Amino acid sequence: MRLRIFTEPQQGASYDTLLAVAKATEDLGYDAFFRSDHYLKMGDVDGLPGPTDAWITLAGLARETSRVRLGTLMTAATFRHPGPLAISVAQVDQMSGGRVEFGFGAGWYEEEHSAYGIPFPASARERFDRYEEQLDVITGLWATPVGETFRYEGRHYRLAEGPALPKPAQAPRPPVLIGGTGRKRTPRLAATHADEYNVPFMSPEDTAAAFDRTRAAVRAAGRTAPMVYSAAQVLCCGRDDAEVARRAAAIGREPEELRRNGLAGTPAEIVDKIGRFAAVGAERLYLQVLDLSDLDHLELVASQVAPQVA
């Protein structure tokens, strides 16, 4: 099992804070540093000092780290046009020496769109239609051979003789991650476009059911390329119950609720629950760290959990 650190900086984090977490992620031997792509806080937090842009952040981290892989869970298709987004991701991949992974979703948080004047399609169907076309465009631009041009005629996006440049450092493209628990369209899109399918914040049993739906879509598509299956879980690890309770309180959660709905408890408890995810086919776990000032939390998991699940 590969363990990856996943942050939600819209809840309150500066670039310097994210840099400290990313460097700790690298130094402690984790596989990757991922961040959300949101512009507005959620829940009862002040969100200070305000949002940071996902791809600007990752561009900076690309130059200030050397090994750890970098990515998003998930970039929202509603935020950016697909052509410029393909350029941004390709450039960050170049800047990192080929360490970018592109997590991409349809977008869902209407309030942040209103807060920053970002158009938000009224229906989920339209959001998914636009998302599917963006997947076609972005992967098509990356796949177009150098010297050739890319054309696309969709309902929402049209590209005429695009030069399809720049190219990412990774060939043919950075890995594409698609996530969610939709029963039909999400598995189909994952089977068509994704290198990795991610299930966020679900039980091992519900994660297994979502994996099975995507495996069925992969078979139905006649796909032969491998698919990586992964899950994301809130992390709250402590050496004893008192430390678990302190870390839960720091993020406004209850220890027992986190034990039910996340990866929470002592290292032994977390190793056991990771084993349940491994048993249903998860190969990677994204550990959502919400208190970004607590780097000892990362060190504890790296020293007492990671060696037991490697």
C-alpha cells in the first residue's frame, strides 16, 4: 500500500504552510503530496489567510521538491477552460521533472462559484457533459504528436487546429485520476480516460462496491491497460487515546466518529483498517491531513504505520 498525503488548504493555509507539509511529505518517505482544488472554505472555520490556487501552488512545489509526486484531488472542470488547463498541467509536469498526476472532477461546490464569479452550470447533467468534453480535449491535446494539430467539435468546446503544445514531461501524459461514487457515468469515464480510480471518504465495503462498478466498466470497454484503485480517508492517528482525542478536537471532530468514518486511532488500529482497504483492492491511500501545523502527525504515521503496510 502506497501512502499519500492529501491536504485541504482552502480551510486555512498559506503557500509557506503547504510547502512545509510537502517537504515533510518528501522527507518522511511518503509517495505523494496532493491538494484539493477549492476557492472557498467549508464548515465552521475562518479560512484565513484565504484560498491558494492549486496549480500555482503545485508549480511552486515542483521547484522546491525533488522526489515526491504532486497532484490534485480533484481539479474542478468548472474552474478553467480545457485548453489553458492542459497547458498549465503540462508546464507544471515539466517544472517537476515528470512528477505530476492530474486528478480531475466535474465540480460540485456551488457556493465557491458564486463567491468568485465562476459560472456554475445549473444541472448535474450539463456539468458532466462539460467534464466529459474537457477530458476528451485535455487528453487529446497531450496525445497529439508534435508537429500535428488538434481539432475538436463538441457541444460546449470547439478547438480549431490547436498546436497541442506544450507537451508534458511524462509520455504520453501525466496519470489521470477520476474519482467519485456515481453508479454509471463515473465508472464509464474512468474506464475510458483514467489511469487511477479513487473513492473518497467511504467505508471499505462501499469502496469495494464502487471498485466493482468500475472494474465492470473496464471489462465492458474491452480495456487492457491497467487501472490503479485508490481511496481517500481523513487521518487522525495518535500514540494513545488521549493523543487521538487531541488531534480529533483540533479538526473539530469526535474520535469515535472518525474511527467509524476515517482512518483514526492508534497506529495498530490504522494498520488494521488499511488492511481492510487493501483486501478490497486499494493500492494507494490518500491520507487527508486537516491540521497542517501538526507535522508530528505525519512523522508518527511514517514511522509506525507505513513500515507495516508497505
